[in-house]
Amino acid sequence: MSSEPNKVIAFPTAEKPAEPVAPKPKRKRAAPKSARRARKLIAIGGGKGGIGKSLVSANLGIALARKGAQVVMVDADLGGANLHTCLGVPQPKSTLSDFVNNRVERLEQVVVDTNTPGLKLISGAQDMLDAANPKHAQKSKLLRNVQGLDVDYVLLDLGAGTSFNVLDFFVAADVGVVVLLPEPTSIENAYRFIKAAFFRRLQSLTDATTAQQVALVLAGKDEKVRTPWDLLEQLRPVDPEAAQRLQGALSGFKPQLVVNQARSRADFDLGPQVAAAWKKFFGLELGYLGPVGFDDAVWSSVRSRRALFDAAPESNASKALLRIAENLLALNQ
């Protein structure tokens, strides 16, 4: 059937001849509807375990849901899933294992409700010895289906360390959040994590030669080039295509920092200092969502197996996490 509209036929009247009728403009074909997907994919990671990633993830998810968003939390710490505890819900019977091992056909079949309206959970694998190291096909399938969830936000609570599986989830996200403690080892691990994530992004967006050149720059082993942006300027006249890919990798990488368990004034000021140091030495931008002060209400809520926002909504930590959620929402504006 023709996609053109039916033409109207004008009949002449007895009083005057019919005037020519201008043809109606052709209607533009409607663009095909794009596949539905999560409006924002947010990954929360860090350099090591025990820094509060799950606490930050769980309460950010609750805060976003309470502001009216539809949110799915994914416990992507495949080797030690415990996000359900921070959310105050029992261990779900259906987990990522069921989806990855094809015991269910759709990822939505392992989504469970939480105590917060609008917030749902996909629990991490509990019964796979090799869960922390899924095969490439399994990881691709999982990431593709996570991105396809029809919600406002998907929050990925990542595992510790810098394995390729952790980094791949981090760099695939629309927003990457890095949690750190105000301790030298945690700060060093955060730097290491961010560098590893950036290099992993380079590997996926640029050729191997360019990625290796940037790695030398980040390691301080190229005496002629100080930052990746300097390398970009060198590449422009000799290899415009490589320069364009590198610029895309540089421009699209801006992790957001959260400093957890801050105690002193210096701790609360740590985020901007880390961002400034990163900018100085690597020429790259880091954002800062805010600090969370040390608060006994946090460990008390974990012991009672309740979400912090439910156990101590008026605590300083709850108020800080709410401000961080508001800063996260502001990134969309």
C-alpha cells in the first residue's frame, strides 16, 4: 500500500471552472522506534573492597526512586554479592546466575521488588564458583540486557579491583562513580582504578598503537608528551582518524568521585584535591558528587539489615547521600 495520502478530487461547479488543486506535500516517513533502554546507566566502583560501594549504591538507588524515578539496582559484584543486605531485603531466590546460565530467558525474570516503591533489585550470582569471571559471551549478553531495561536508571554495584569484567561494566556506563576513603592506600587504589578504566576505554575506542602511546604518557615514560591531550595535538597532522578517536575517548571520560567516611576538614576537602591532581598530571577531568561523613548510623543499619535511609533517615550520612543523589540528578540537566 502506498504511503502517500489519498488525493482529494475537486469537482467543478456550474458558476466557475474548477481551479487546479495543489498536491498535498508528502508525509515524511516516521522514524523507526528505537529499542527501549535505560535512560541512564550508572556504575559505582572503586579500587578495593570495604570502601562502602554497596552502601553508596543502595542509598543512591533509594533516593532516586523516592524522587519518582523507576530504578533497577544490579549487584554486579559477581564474586561477593551483598547488595540485598544494604537494601534491607532477604537474599532473592532468583539471581544473575539463572539468567547467565539460561535457566530463565529474560533478565526481567530475575528482577525482584524491594521495600522502596519504584526500586527493584537484580541480585548477584551466588552459586557459581567462576561467577566473578564470566566468559566474554556471557558478559556481553548480560551488559546488553542490562542496558535494555526499560527504566529511568540502572545502577551497577561493581566488584572490587581492576579486572577486565569490572572495568568493562564501568566504561560502558553513562556515568561512572568512584568511591574512595580518605586514606593513602584508598586514594592510590582510586587513581589506579581510574587509570585502568581510562585505558580500557581507549582499547575499545582507539587502535592498539594509540592506546599504547597513551599508556606510556599516563605512566610518565614519554619525555616529549605530558598528557593525552598533548599526544592528541601531535596526532592531528599525521593521523587525523586516530586523533579523532582519541578525542572521543578523552571527551567522554569523566568519572565522578564520592569520598566516604570523612572525619576531618581535610577529608571533606579531599574530593576537589584528587580531581585537581588528576587534572594537573593527566589533563583529564574528574567530577565530585560530594562527601559522606563518618557516621555510626551506617554500621548500625548494616547490623540491623536495614537500608540506611530507613534505619536512620535523619542521620548525617543519610543527608549527605541525599545531596549526592541530587548532584547526580543535576548531571542530566
